Amino acid sequence: MATVGTAITRIEIGNYETQVAIENGPAPVIFRLAMGATQIGSRPFAQRPPSALELENAIATVEDLVMPLAKLLPPDTTLVSSDYIAVTLVELLHPGHEPAGGMLSLAQVEQVFDELAAVSLGRPASTARVPTDNAFFAYVLILREFMHHLAFKFLSVPGAA
């Protein structure tokens, strides 16, 4: 079972920016990063699905934007998101559960990313059990890199199954 920290880190992945709010005191500390589900850094994905090279370039961009936060996060912080795609991920990975708040593990996010990466390498999108549109690709990529590089083992998704 996931341990719950005393501090909360909220992530909201929008279309063009990602907002990160660290709640560990009287007022949250907010960061805005130039990456989103429509555009990562200075450009969107050009192909549908994104090519393997586009994914590699996006990973490098996201890593560069995320890594400075590593020094700023309090220990034992809990990662939380109420984003629509986060809720969708929980529902795809835990079908049939009653909405009560869900959890996604880093391993589950990695599994979804691996499935999307296979599509970018030529596997038919029709065989995927998750959406394969570019916004979903970008969202999962950002979430994966954020969780991986900032050592979040779980994402709490209030209101999801």
C-alpha cells in the first residue's frame, strides 16, 4: 500500500503548461512548466502517432524541465492529480471499481507508456487498450517522467475509480 506523506504535490497537466503546487505550509509554492498535453516545450508532436524520435526529444525536454524541482520537494510528499486523463488512466487500469479515489503506481504508468511507445514504433494503434491520440501520449510521457525523476511511486487520483 502507498504511504501518504504530510506534504502534497499537486500536478495539473494542461494543454501548454504543467502547474505544480507544493503544499507544505501556509501557502502553496507554485511552479509553471512549459510542457503540456498539446505542446511539450516549444513544439507539439508533428506526427500521429508521434515518432520514436519525437518521443525521445520530448523525454529530454521534460527531463530538463522537471529535474530542478527535485531539490525543492519536501520529503514524503504525496503526488495528487484530478486531471481528466489521470482519472481516465485509473478507470482504464481498474475497470469496474466504484469511484472513491484511485491510485496509479509508477509501474502502471510505465506500462501504459511502454504500450504507447510500441505504437510509435509501428504496432497498430487498434491493438492498444489505451487512447493513442497525441494528447494522451504527451500526458502519459509527462506524468511518467515527472514520477520517475522526482521519485514518486504513486499518484493519488481523487474521484477516480
